[in-house]
Amino acid sequence: MPSPSIESFASTRQTTPTTFRWPTETWPPLPTRTPTPICYPPGLNALRQLREMRLEEWQWQELNLPGHRARHLPGSPLPVFPVAVLATPDGPRLHVEWKESIESFIPTAAALLDEIGNAHRWLYRDEEEAIGWSKGWIERFPDGRWLWASTSPTTRFLLTTSSGTRIFEAPVPMMWVRWAGDEIAFAAAADSWDLWRLDLRTGRWEKVPRGEGLGKAFLLAPDRSAGFGSRDLEGRMEQWWWVGTVEWWRVVPRWGAAAERLGAVTYPPIIGRGGTASDTGPIGDSPYWVIGLPNRWFGEGFLVDLRRGEVVSPTLIGLPADAYFLGIRLAPDGRWVAFELPPPSGKVQGPKDPGVRLYVAPAGDLRSGFWLEGMGLVIEGRRMVGWGEHPRFLVVEDRREGGLRLVPLPPSEKAPQGYQLAGARLPLAVVPGGVVTAGEGGRVMMWDARGQQVAAIDLRPPYEAVHALLPEVEGGKTRRVWIGAQSSQPTWEKRCTYGLIEWTLP
């Protein structure tokens, strides 16, 4: 990261590209995964049935699939999504959520499931429940704890496990709270957006020195070793566009540590709309940052150089001068970055345009990247999926031939465009040494980093379509995969039913 001792930065504006054409579609399409409907989506009674569901009667049953070790919890009225395997004082528990539809982003209920017996426990079953708190947990800890809030803003936070709870009273109303590792959480004051720390061991609060206003736009590093906040220095309207100078600061989860200034940047004009197809964060240890703000010059995001305090021209990283971005995505550790661009013509011909392309580059040398023609980013549930770290790879959508491809980073000479994952479709999850994906109908397949299928299971006839995957890794090896799927046996009303499947690997 750049030195915090630098006190001033130059602000520059790039010349507006004369050939700029705003794309007609800025969101990459999802590979299709919906089979021919065999039942109707859940009706109004499904939520009521879920609320009345007795979890202790939801019993594990063996799945008769020759050659495989699998069992399931069948008969859910709503789609069930495995979220995480947690180590709790009562033993391992599977955190699951229910949603009113497969496409929904907001869970309507959640529970901790007993992997061995049926000592399941509801976390909440509707918006009014959740132990009297908000239905969505704010933070989930690796040891099975949750940090809840009552309302927003709030002065009360609840830290809960399967065996007890603890309440933290904040000195001022807070808008949000986020766990930052090492038993420290950050929070933002509702009236001023000042940044605060909470010590989860003692319940003490402290206002972060030099952290005034940094909670309004706050990001955590992927490893939670630091947070990054921004502060608006000035802003103005320019021909119906907002232009502003923003100061970036770094703060660490250490008691008493002051926020450190990184630099100030004058942004290009920002489009006044919500949502973006770009990440925001540092590119490795370089001074370059990706800023995921839509703008009229560069598309869905842009790069800044915090050493010089200026927006980075695409030519400085080896891209055409008139390049604009359909998306910019960072690897989880920031060591690689992928830029999705339209065809050379600058026009996007619909959501499945085969002319889109990716430029993928290592953080250490952005000019040494490579092109993937006809490839797009894989977006699922509004987030990008497919970054592998051991070994490094990227899963992309093949807009020309269809389906998914796995591309080693950097690409091998034998497969410069990566490996086709034949029959693979969303959902997708990264596992050690490869990925696990859904397939046609009720198939689930595991692939290595060279695109070879190493394991597969077909859940038919009990299940017809897979909508969620959660690998469980132990000792660097994938032990089992938790699967959310649609049953092939609808109710008498021809309503869909759903199940949770445990697939244990050899």
C-alpha cells in the first residue's frame, strides 16, 4: 500500500473518448440452468407451511443412488440453501436458509441443522421472529456465532451462539457493524458516519482516531486484516453528472490505532444509479485501486493510482484508449483482476453477445495480461464466482460455444483459452484443485484444474434440478458437498417441493 505520510496528490481529468458508446446491456447473462418445469413455483401457502414445519420431525433419509454415499432431508415447501458448516458448542451444525424462490436474494427463514441426528434449531422463521431481532444476521463468525442488530440505526447488538447470548450497548446509534477479525468489529455512527471499534471480548467501544466520516463507504479487505473508508472532500454537478474528490483511508482492527490517509482522487463523472458490475478494492500490493462506480467515461468502474491521486487511463494497463468496462472483478486476494469489455465496435448486441471479451492480468504487472475473446464473467446471485487460488484459475462463460470454461492463471501453452467444462452450468463453487458445478437435470459434477471431470452424481429420479452447492473441505480435501435441489415429486397441487442433499465423496 502507498505510504500514509504522503500529504498531497495531483488531481487529473482524462479526455472523454470521442468513440464512447454506452452499452445496451451492462450485466453479463447467467448460463441457463432452468429445466423444463415439472411443477409450479411455491404458492402463498408455502411460507405458512414452513412456519408450521417441526424441525425435529425433519429426519435424514438415505438416498438410494448406487455407487454413491448420499442422504437427504426431503419435502421442504420452499427452496433450501446450504450456507456454511459451523463449529458450535453443540458440535458441527449446517447453517441453511429458505427463500421464497430460487431467484430471490433475501432469505425468509434460517436454521442450524444437526448433521448427525435431528436436533435442528430455528434461527428465525419470519421477519418478526429471529429472537426478536432483524431476520438477517449481520455477521457470521467461523466458530458459529452471529452478531445481530435490532433495527437500523440501533444502539443494541446481540452476539449469539447455539448455547447463549450477549448484548452490547453502543454509546451512540449505529448504522451497521462488521466483524474484522481478532475479536474486533467496526461500526458506523448513524448521525455522523464516524467509525467506531467494538471489542467483542470486553464489550468496550472506542471511536477510531481520525476516523470521522469513514463509515459511510467502508470496505473490508478479503482477509479482514484492514478496512478502507472514504471521505468526500468536494463535489459538484457537471452537465447533469456528479464529479467529486474523495479521500481514502486505511484502518486496522487494532485497539487504539488511528486511521491512516492513503490519498485523494478526483473521480470522473458518476452516473446517478444504484448497482454496479464492478468490485471496489486494492489490486494486490500495488497503488492501483478498482473503484466500482458507474461513470460516463469508463463504464461500470475505473482504476485510480493512489500514489499520484489520479484516474488511470486504460492505455497505462495495455487496453485501448477508448476502452470502457462492462465489469471489473478482483480475485479474493486481489492478486488478479478481470476486465470485461464489449466487442471492438463498442456496441453490445444483446445480453448474450459473443463478441464480448475479457482482459485478465496479474496485480504485479497489469500490462502482462491476456485476452479471452468471446468470454464473459460468471455472475451468480449478483456476485462473481469462479476464482480459484490453489492452483490459480478463473471460470468464465463461453459466449460463443456456450457453457463454462476453466482458464488456468496464467494460461498454459496447451490451452491458451482454457478447458471446456462439458455440460457444466450454474450453480458453481470452487473447491481445492478445481470446481464443483451443476449439470443437466439433477447432475452435480466435480472438475480438476485441467477441466477433467473427477466425480459426478445424478440425483434423478428423486431430484430434477440443482439450485445450490456448498462444498465442505477438510484437510485441504473436499469431504462432501451439500446440495439444494428441486424434487421431481410435486405436491398434489402440482407445487414444487425441495430437499437438502448430503453427497459424501470417496
